Amino acid sequence: MQAADQKSVAIIGAGIFGLSLAVALCDKNYAVTVFDRNAYHENGYDPGDDYAQAASVDLNKIFRASYGTKLHYQRLAMESRKAWVIEDEKRGFLGANDANGGRLFVNSGMLRVQPTNHLDTLEKETLANMERDGLRDTQFVKSSLDDRERAENLGWKAKLLDFDIPEASPVQTFDAVLDSLAGFVRCSSACAYWYEIAVAKGVKFHFGKKGAVESLVKRPSSDGTPKDRVTGLKTQDGVIHNADTVVVAAGSFSTQVLPELSYHLESSAGSVASFKIDPSQKDLWEKYSPEKFPVITWKATPRNRSGKDTGSIYILPRTPEGYIKIGFRGIKFTNFQPAPEGTTFTQDGKWSVPLPADESKALPEPAVYAIKQFVSIFLPEFENIPFSTTKLCWYTDSLDNSFVIDYVPDFADKSVFVCTGGSGHGAKFLPVLGEHAAEIFENGDRSTSYMRSFWRWRPEAPRRNGLEDGPGGPRDISGAFA
Ligand SMILES: Cc1cc2nc3c(=O)[nH]c(=O)nc-3n(C[C@H](O)[C@H](O)[C@H](O)COP(=O)(O)OP(=O)(O)OC[C@H]3O[C@@H](n4cnc5c(N)ncnc54)[C@H](O)[C@@H]3O)c2cc1C
């Protein structure tokens, strides 16, 4: 029962952003109800569900604290890392124990493979920031004898893998930096776990038709301002749910729920493919296990000699089910469609939104090409093996790659708050994101969160991060299928 002095909050979206905020607001004594059109209470955030259409519903996502010059995200990642470890310990996973693939955070390490046989500029900046925060000892540069020795002493050397640079004569290998702080989080399992935490704390959930939000309910503000006040939301079953504040945490569908977000956000597709290994393939099963194989990211020179994109690829170690997941982010594909009338920001009357689930299975030709190039260098055993799965997973890109967590000034009485804009790097922050967001929710400009200035509503910020491309641009998916 909601106490008389308790404020009610309705959160749209039970992905990482919605769940994390729900738990943190509940801890601050708000009466929280979460709405999601997926039936997570029945399928436990099943990563095999192709129709879930949520970035958080996935086998795994990379955890890294390396953020180039963005020291604030480096710090947030370290805060989050600590929290993941504590959570795993509470669940009985001490040290490196990953019995039955049960950990949420796996410290497999991450090898940042360079485009060439030496370190690039971003890598040097990352190492400098690691140094500044006293973390340089956690990074091992492959070409440094001192670092290799340290890696050996600390048990990390086997993950400083060598990969030949194609066509280099004489033979050369890519330089690389092994980040021993990094690894991956088991994303779907983490959501299922946070859902249970939320339920235990008293957060209410509505799923499926009862959780699918059709519209926000508005009325003119009582204080005479021309702004509307949002008083709640209406779900697909026709029920109206009242709330003091509605939070939009609907991931790549956030602009469709709240078109006022259209200047800040754009949905774009990441291309994901996987191979499946059977436990009977003992050598491969071992070789690609998280104990033996790190996460690998590779930022090749973006184009090969014929002008095709081959870079910005990542791979995660084998899952307990046998999947090796490869992602291509060299081109985040846009899907421009006519925007509804009255949308506050459009490009030629259009905006980029996710394709329907059944059109999000095949990968565009440039992605397939790039992944195959990568496989030929990094996973030679799979060069002629067909992918086991392929999927477009939709990003919620913000105009500057930082999240958008703030009240929406277009509405009166702080009645609408947004918590979204994950921009391809939000999953790792699940354990701490909500605490920062809830602090901002309570205190706005007086918030003490060091993320406040980065996450605020920022209509004056230039629209960069690829969001300036628009329809017909180089990332438009309509021309990308062979
Ligand atoms: C390809 C790809 C790779 C990524 N890699 C990484 C990585 O390596 N590391 C990392 O940290 N992060 C990564 N991310 C980012 C991370 O996955 C996201 O930041 C995070 O999952 C976003 O969570 P969310 O809750 O905002 O959105 P989502 O997970 O999309 O959840 C939004 C929820 O809202 C619901 N919803 C939408 N509309 C409605 C409606 N009308 N009514 C009710 N419910 C609705 C959806 O069903 C969904 O459950 C990656 C993202 C992508 C796409």
C-alpha cells in the first residue's frame, strides 16, 4: 500500500536503466511501478527471445573502465565494478569462482587490439588516465617488456594474445593492451536478478499488454503556465495509471514514447553474430572459455584498401551455452522513417527508429563483410563456418554519447523524468546507475552526483556522435543490404 506522504513514480521500461532506477527510488521511499511490454516475469529476460527488442536482453556485454579522456566514466565504471563484485559475493561467487557460469561480472580481462603494431592516440590517452587514477598497473602493453613480465608474474600473460597483421612483410603482429580490470557482465542474468531485488523491495511491475504503454496522460498545468502536466500513463489494456512522475526509460523506443526526446536521441542498429561451440569440441570449448580467452576489441583502420569498413569489432568469450558473440560497431545503421506530426526535432521530417523485430535478424552486407574479415584474422577455426545467430541490436545513441537523465522542461511540475540514452555503454553501470539517477531525480541542479552535468537535459549541445548524418547518410540501412 502506498503511504499518504509517499510520491508515486511510474517507470516505462524494465531494462537496465528502468530496473536500476526503480530499485534506487524504492530505497528513497518512493512508490514505484514499472511497466514493460515484454513478459520478463515469465521468460526471465531470456536472451534467446528474438522478439524482446531490448538492448539489455542479451547474453553478455563488455565491462571496461578504459574511457580515454572521459575520466568521469572511468570513475563510474570503477564504482560499478566494486558493486558487481559485492553483488556476486552476496550470491556466493567469491574470487574467480564462476561455477556453472553463474557470476554476473566475469573478470576475463579485455585485450584492446590496436590498428597497427604500435599504440594509437586514444590508447595513449587511456593509459595516461589510468596512470592519473593509480590504475596503470592493471594494464599490460604487449610490446612492453616490463609489462609482459608483470603480466607473467600476475598470471595474465596467456591472455596477451598475438595476432598477425594480414599481408605484412616481414611478419608483424598487432600491438595490444590487456586490461585486467575488464571483462563482461551477463546482461540478461543481471536483469533477472535485479528484477528479483526490485520485487523484494516492493516495486510493482506490469508486463505484456498490461505493461505496454500507449500514451502519457496529460492535462493543462494548474499554475497557469502553458506547459502540460503529465498525470500518468495509459496501457494497451485501456487502463490509466496515475503517478506523480512518469519516467521514460524505454531504451531505443524512448523517442516514440516521448517525442520531446528526439533532439537528444537517435536509435541505430549494432550488428551482432555468433558461433556456437559444442562441449564435445573440447579444444575450442577450452580455448574460447573466459578462463583462457579475454574480451577482444579491435579498432582497425576504419577502411581497407577498397574502401570497405573493417574496424570496430568486439568479441566476447564463450558463454556457458557455447556461444561466441561478435559485434560490429564500425557502422551503427540508421532506419529513417517519417516522424509523427508535431515531433519537436526531425531531419527532413524523419527520425531513426528501430526496425520491427522480424526485420532485425539479417545483418547488412557491410557488417557481414567486416565480421568475416575479423574472423579470418582472430578466429581462424571459424573462417568457413556459418553464423549460428545474427541480430540487429538497437542502440539509444545520444548526441554526445553521454546518457540523458533529467526532468524534461517541456512539462510542468517535474512530472516527466527521462533515464535513457545508453549509447552502447550503459549495461556495465547497472549496479550504480540508479543511485546517481535517483539522486538527480530528488535534487535536480543541487544533485551531488558527479555525473549530473554530463547527463542533464541539454538542448543547446551540438548534435554530434553521428546524429548529424540524417536520412540518406552513410549509415542509412536502406542502402546497406546487399
Ligand atoms: C549492440 C549493442 C552493444 C552494446 N554493448 C555494450 C557493452 O559492451 N557494454 C555496455 O556496458 N553496454 C553496451 N550496450 C549498451 C547497453 O546494452 C544499453 O545501454 C542498455 O542495455 C540500455 O538499457 P535500457 O534500459 O535503456 O534499454 P532497453 O534494454 O532497450 O530497455 C528498454 C525497455 O523498455 C521497454 N519498452 C519500450 N517501449 C515501451 C512501451 N511503449 N511500453 C512499455 N515498455 C516499453 C522495452 O520492452 C525494454 O524492455 C550495448 C548496446 C547495444 C545495442
